[in-house]
Amino acid sequence: MKDVNLRNLKVNEIIKFHDYNFIIYNDYIDLNGMLGKVKSIHENKKYDHYQIEIELIDKKYSDDLEEWNNCLWFTIPENEYNVKFTVLNRKEEEK
């Protein structure tokens, strides 16, 4: 298990969040200890901008996130360094 930056994530990786709150409609949802799966990564290399879609495995906020199918979107550079997580299923040679 290794802590990595959002920019280094790959589709289908499973992550565990550490001490992070996400804002939905002016409310915070506590992601600490929750698991998510990287569902998609969209990048615009011209502007160095990425959007990463993470589907929460945990269903704790599924009602709040129903409109987004229990997914969260993170953007780079805005969220690049403030989201703390560990990748749980990255192969040793990929670390």
C-alpha cells in the first residue's frame, strides 16, 4: 500500500481515503476510512487539467450522491494535493 497523488491514479484502482471531507451542496461528507474505485479519468493535456471519477464502495452517502450514482469527481490541479488516500490494489512493480 502506498500513498500517491491523484494524478498517478489508474482506472479500477481501489483507494482508501484519509481525513478528507468533500463538499456536496454546502454540506461536508466525511470520507475518512471510506473506500472508492477509480471509475474514469478524463484529461486535457493542453490545459494540464484532469477530472477523476471515483465511485464510492461504501454506501453511507448513497442517498446524498444518488444524482451522481454514488460517485465523486476530483479535479486537478484544484484537488491535486489536498486529497489524502492510499491505493490498496496497486501491484508492487507499479508503485
